[in-house]
Amino acid sequence: MDNRRDIAREIARIYCTLTPQGVNELGSILVPLKFQKGNTVLPEGKVCRALYFVERGMVRQYYYKNGRDVTEHFSFEGRIVFCIESFLKQEPSRLIVEALENTTLYAIPYDDLNNLMVRNQEISMLYRKILEHVAISSQEHADSQRFENASERYERLLREKPEIVLRAPMVHIASFLQMTPETLSRVRNGSMQYASSQSQNSSRDQNDAWWTHATYPYNKKK
């Protein structure tokens, strides 16, 4: 129970402050789960019966469209993953959740969560904050796809969620950003070349500043 209490405390720290009683009650319903890299957490056609807090590792949500694997979302340490429509309606999911690394999750079961919310308003507020976070994140991603070009989408991901760029396979990142792997490769190369040129310019500017400062006394008119 001690480790579950620690996880409950971490969930509260990230999403919504809880009293010690709230932490204990949340911890009491957490279910630890372990998945090896490549394992399916939730298969297509199954009902999503829990929210999953990622303690360690990385997972992705994806679906198939016209025979292609399309990545919908990534979750890593400190994030909660679930198939929202399936969870809210308690209907079969059209999304699949897969472990991209050896992963430890803590499930918050649907029935236990609802029973706990009836008794504890703190948990209701926590649940609301989780839903708000998911809704805002989904909207931001949708807006990025609508209004930003390929380079801007990649730069946003690199800036806001560098863990994905460092840890997820490039083919899944390309799918998530709605571009081909070839386009992603060109965008990444362009981004790295720009960063390199900026670094060189910065170094040159610093050297120029040093030279000006160092020679200035000798350039004074006498």
C-alpha cells in the first residue's frame, strides 16, 4: 500500500491537491500493472475500464485507417492514458494502447473511481481536472494539425514534449504529426542545421564581442 500511496500523492501533485485522507482513499483503489515492450495494454474492441497512470515507461494510443497504423497519442511518466470515449460510455474502444517500452502503470478502475467519487468530493475534483487536462491537450494537438505546417508541428513537439522525440520510434512520431517518415526526416535535418547555424552565429558573435572589447583600448585616438 505504501507504494500505491506514493503514486496517489504524485497523481494529486500533478493534477489536483488532495488531503491525506483523499490520498489514502485514491491509493486504496490503484492497481499496479506491468507490461513488456510491445505488449498491448488495451486491444481494439475491448472496453476501457480504467484510467492508467504511467509510473515508468511509455505507451501510445493508435488505430488503423485504410490499413495504416495511425498514432493518436503518447503518454510517459507522470501522465494518464485512457480511451476517453470508451471509458465514458463504457463501450468497446476503437483505439489500441501499446507499450513502447517496459512500462509500469497504475490503473484507476472505472467502478471503484465512481464509487469513491460518490463518497469524496476531492476525488470528483481530481477526476474533473484529469478530464480538463486531457481535453486541453487534445484541442492543442488538433489545433497544431490544423494551423501549423510540418516544421512548426515538429518544433512544437520538440519544445513541449522532447521525451517523445528522444524515445519514440520515428515512424510513430511521423504518424502522430501527420506526415510521412520522409517528410519528418527532412524537417528534422532542417531543424538540426538551423540549430547548428544558430550555435555558430552565437559563437561568432561572442568572439566578435570579445575581440572588440579586447582591442578597444588600442583603437582610441590619442
